[in-house]
Amino acid sequence: MPGAETHGFQGGVIVGVDGSEHGGCALLWAAREAQRRQTALHLITAYSVPIYAASGLDGGYAAVDDSVIRQGAEGVLREAMERIKDFDIDVDASVENGDASGVLLELGKDADLLVVGTRGRGGFVGRLLGSVSSALPAHASCPTVVVPTICAGRFGQEVEDKHAKAELAKHPLAEVKPRVVVGVDGSDQARVAVLEAAEQAQRMGVELQVLCSVPQYSGSLAWVPAAIDREAIFADIQTQLDAGVLWLKSHFPELEIHTRLVDGSPVEVLVESSRDSELVVVGTRGRGGFAGMMLGSTSDGVLHHARGPVMVVPDREDPRLEDRPSFGPMLGS
């Protein structure tokens, strides 16, 4: 299983694997998704050769021979290939030398989807995959799905991670409902995410829930009127959400679509939705954080605390956005 020079893939699903439990969750989710999409699955593991300061009299620096590390990485990929051998998909695998996030971003430039795993406790972790942090979903050219270890039971796996076990002991997972939830806030970025979520819901054969969460005003905002008619605000937003559903129905006539308008923190509402949804979808400008009028700067909040898979959709052009105004009032306009 030789490692090739870093190259991109035209289409397909790319998954980062490292032999860890969270990497295994991502692997199984990615294999199912590749099968749903009837596309190829690309398994990638990346590593950097450590360099240390020599302690001899000659000083200088020395690099560790990477042959042992590479052999271990190739073993991880062989094990991963064995785990998904029963899926009806085309699979390839490669070991890449370099920073994990940089490698995956480069490989994913023309891919359909990137998939990675996380403990859901403040960042991505892994022995070989490395600390990808939030760089991948924030800067990827294609949608990225983050699969937390805590939902391993969805794939028929026992949860071994001690942190995930402790969390499950306090808050057991709920029964997963056949739905995809997408957060909206009136921005074009959110509308792009809605279109991606609708495609995913249709692919999964589940309903789509369009969720808008309106947080309470907080802090010292002297310019906010003393009396705010939130009922009127909610009624106006609901009208615009209904118009958005008509627009979506024009592009996805067979898809079951519902709206949900709630009072509360977008991060908390979306994290709660991740407990019992097939997938939660959010949009980002791709510059390090989520954006929007009401969805707000959720940053790493949803990714770090989600209890189910989360898809982050980058900002990009979509011709289907052009006909949205003809269906009625728009959030954020």
C-alpha cells in the first residue's frame, strides 16, 4: 500500500482514519454514505516524521526513520479496509506524509465529502490523524461531516472511550428519528446549507427539519427598544420560513419538509437536536466560524458538543438561490 504524492480526488468520499475508536466511527459512517451515494470511498491516514535536537557533541537536528511509522500507518489502513469489506463500494487507501489537516484539505479540493471523527470534547484527536482541530470544516472546499465517538452505538459498536462512556452514563443517547435537521438564519450561507441538507435528507430517505432559533437579547444593549414584541417577530419569521419551504419544494417536490421556530441559543438547540437526528447540518463562510444573523457565531460549539454526526457546508455559489425571492419574503432581507 504505497503512499503517493498528495493529489486530489475527483468526487467521492474521503475519510480520515487513524486506528482509533473515533476514527472507526467516522469510517463506518463514511462507508454507509459512499454506498448511499454510489461513489468511491478514499481512506487516508497522514503522519509527520518527528524531528528532534541531537544530543551528541556535533549538535544539529536528526529525523526519525519513517519506515516504522509508515508500516504502522499501512497496518491501520489494512485493518480499516477489512472492517468495511462487506460494503458494496469501491475503496482505495493511501498513507500521506504531512500535516493531517493540510493533507485532507488538499485531497478534498474536488471531493464530494470529507469525513472525520472526534471525541466531541474540544477538538479532533488521533494517533496518526493528528490534531485536526476545527481547521478542516472551517476551510474545506466541500462539505465536512464530523462523527463523534459518543454515537458509536448507532453503528452497533461498544463505546470504549472513557470520556464518551462517562457522558453516556449521565446522558444516554435518544432513539434516532428519521430526519435531517438544518439550522437557518437568513444568510445565503444558510440557504446553501439548506440545499445540501435537502439533498442529504432525500438521499437518506428521511424528512428535513428546517430549524431557526432566536436567542434572547443579552448584555447591555441600550439601542434595543424596551418593549420588543417577540410574538410579532416570530410570526414574521414563520412567514418567511414557510416561503422558504415553498422554494425548497420546487426543487425537492418529493421531500417531506417541516419547519421549527424556537426561542433559545442556536448552539444549544442544534446540539440537542443532534441527540436524536440522523444528521445536523450547519453553514459556514469557510473562514473559521459560522456566520449569520440569528444562527450567530456558533464557532466550535456545535461540533464540540454534538451527540450525533454534524455536516458543515462551506459557502459557495448555487444557481438554485436565484429563484428564492420569487417564493416570498426572505429571512435577513
